[in-house]
Amino acid sequence: MQRRKFGFILSSFLVLALALSFGIVGGVQQAKATARGWSVVSSPNVGTGFNTLNGVYEIGISNIWAVGYYNDGSINHSVLYEWNTTTKNWDNHSVDLPIPPGSDPTKLVGVSMLSGTDVWMVGTDYGSFTVPWTAYRNSTGWHQHSFTPYDGTMYTVDTLAASSVWVGGIGPHGCCTNQHSLYWDGNSWTVQNGADGDGFTSISGLSVSESWGVGDDGSHTLIERFIYY
């Protein structure tokens, strides 16, 4: 009798352990199922016109940046937001952008970073339509980077190190359509011509010697791989 009672207790314990491991006791399974998935987070808007965000990058809950632009009814203006972990809201840093006189309207479309003081952004000065615009943030603040003599539209950026940054986009209109990307080595930019197609809409580096770019050739998908020997 004692052995049968012990066997019943052991069996009950095993059943309970299995139930807990699969999350089917006390509504745990339902909680697990509903804990996954996307949920809307309140986002900022400027004015009553069109607002959009084109890029976001996170390297930790205290380092999240989002970029985009808004239209004031006639022209576009870049926007830059940083997630505030204290207020659980977005702080507007647009006024900190080093936009030179006469270069607005601009559109920011890509952001990448290594830390909160090592952030890169790319966009385009649509006042001239094809003038790429890039900014870099370090411990002293934001600084503009020039692609002279490069001309085109930038869509994507990937930061591998402080002295290793890729940006990608579409080359100048009417010429040089294979100028898909530029590489920053810590001192200067170098144009890296693509193999084919109209340009890159996204670029990602695995290392200093290997990167991937995707886009289109005007009507078909395009994938290219960069290898440095």
C-alpha cells in the first residue's frame, strides 16, 4: 500500500513537471503565445503634413535611433529621433543635425551605429535631387561628411568599425549608374563601382573584406558580393 501511494505521488509529480515545462498550467501557455509579436509604439510626428521614418538601428535598449523626414506642405525636412529609456518616448534631435545653409530639404533614409557616440546616417539633399548627404556623430556631436566629387542618391549605410563604413545607393542620374557604393577607411571616401544594375537599396558588411549589396537593375532583382583580397 505504501509503495502504491509513493508511486501515485511520483506519477503526479512527473505530470505536473511536464505540464509546467510545456506551459499549460494556470494560463502560462496563453501568456507565452500572446507575448510574441509586433505591437505599436507611440511615434512622433511634426506638424499635420506627411511624416515617415525610413531607418532604425538598435544596439541595446538605451541606444535606438530612427531617421526619416516630414513635409511642411511645400518641402521636406529631415528628422532624427532617439529612444528615451526613462520617459519611454522618443526625443527629437533634428535640430542637432549639421545641415548646412541651403541644403534643405533633405531626406534621411538610413542609420547605423557602433555605439551612442559612433552613429552614421545617410540621406539625400532633394533640393538638388542627387546630392548625397551623410552625417556622423562622435563624442563631440554631429558632423557632416561630403562625398565630393560623388553625386547620387544614398539609401543605406553599414558601420563595421570607426574606420570601416559602407554606404550604398544609386549613382548620378544620366551617367555612371554602376557607382553603387562608397567606402570610408577612416580618412577618405572611395567609390566602389558595382558590377551591374542601377544601384543598391541595402548594403551589409560581414567584414572589411566582404560585403553584400542588394537592389535592382531597373526591372529585376540585383544581388552583388564585394570581396577584397
